[in-house]
Amino acid sequence: MKNTIKTFQLYVRPDERSQQIADNIRALNAKLDSPLEESLDGDLVIAIGGDGTFIHAVTDTKFSKNKVYTGIHTGTLGFMQDLCENDIYTLIQYINHEDELKTRKVYVSAIKVELRDGTVQEYFSLNEILVVGKNYSKISFKEYINGEYLQTISGNGIVIASSAGDTAYSLNAKGAIDFSRNFQLVCTLETPMIYAINERFVDNPIICSQIKVILTESDNLQIIIDGREKKIDSHMIESVEVSMLDEANHINKLDLTNYSKVRVFRNKILGYP
């Protein structure tokens, strides 16, 4: 994409190392002949910290397709943070001297929460959505995959991970690791319950592009999107639909390192260089 970046915006985890990296970025930028301007609404969004910092930056800037996002890793695993402290100088020089920027699309999931009064609330998610009972209590729901009824479940709830967050949930559930180029959801039931010996349900992680759960009215239901609970009255929630059907739902991420999901998995999970 064409380099139109004139301003930058920092999201910094409140630890000494991350703060020092932020100060180093400001110092390097100030030495340029045409430095970028630091702004609260920057063209380039730089998250310094772990995956949580990156998710916060994307959410706070409303998943803007008009911005370019990048992350500098100072956390633990850092699946979403492509750069490290040693890449700061390269990043600043690249932004200031390249006419065309190498970026990649990171697809996000679209969420529709239908309320019992007929209104719909819409959200986006970069990582995962939890539809669960509070304090591990039981909820009941019907599960529809790509528009078709699959099963009725009682249990703690369901975790729906986007293609950005599917690896961690698949590993935890001992499900498939998706190295394809498709953008899919991984749906994992949380502590499902059965009440009769002849009851059956699919407990495996399900990979799909759209899922809808229609919920039995409850006073203990919560919806958590990328770690943030949505303040919705439990009794009002009729259904939750999550989809990755629209390629227009994406953010633009700077790709200085020629991103490879296989390489990230090898480095972060297996510990190989």
C-alpha cells in the first residue's frame, strides 16, 4: 500500500522496558530530517507490550482500515507482536524512506448480539469471543453452524476464536492447528453437560466460518470479547452470531518480517529458531 503515514500513535504497556522502548522510538524519530508527528489519532499505531497491548490498540482505534498497525514484543509469547526491540531503528527508517509499505490483512470476526426486544448490537473481535455462564455456572443454547442447526448444549458455554486467536485455543483443546490461508473460526465448548445416557453432542473443536448460538433466557450469562465483558442485561440476550464471511473486515498490519504462521508457531510454541 502507498506510504501516506505522517503521524504515529503509541500504545505502551506500563512496565519499565516497554516505556524505555517508547522513549527510544521518540528519540530516533526526532533525529530524522522529516520526523513523524506523535498523535492521539496516528496513521501508524505501534503497540509495545504483549498480545493484550496489541488487542487493546486495535480495539481502542475501532479496527480502522485507514491505519497501519504494528507491534513490538516485550511480553511472553507475543503471537501478534511481530517486531522486537532490535527492530526499532529498521522500523523508523522504513516508515520514513519507503514509498510503498508492505502490509498484510489480518481478518477480524464480526459479532451480532440480538436482544429480545428485536434490537441488534454489533462488535468486532481480533482474538476470541466467550459466551459463558458467570462464575462457571450453566447456560443452555442451540448451536447453528453456517446457518444449519447442529445441537443443543447445556454447560458453561462456548469459546469462539478467530483465525488470529485459533492457535492457543486449538492447542488447549487438543484440536487441529490450522495453517491454511483461510480465515476461519475455531469453536470450543466449555464444560458441556449431559443428563441422559442416550444424549449426544459434538465436543471436538469445530472449524467453520459462521456460528450462531440461540440462548435460553438466563440471569447469569456474560459475553466477553477480546477480554472485555460487554455490559448487556443477561435476560435481554436472544442470540449471538459470529462470522468471518466478509473479507472487508480486516486491519492492515505492517509486514517487515514476511509473516509466516508456521514460523511463528515453530518459534513461539516449539522453541525452534
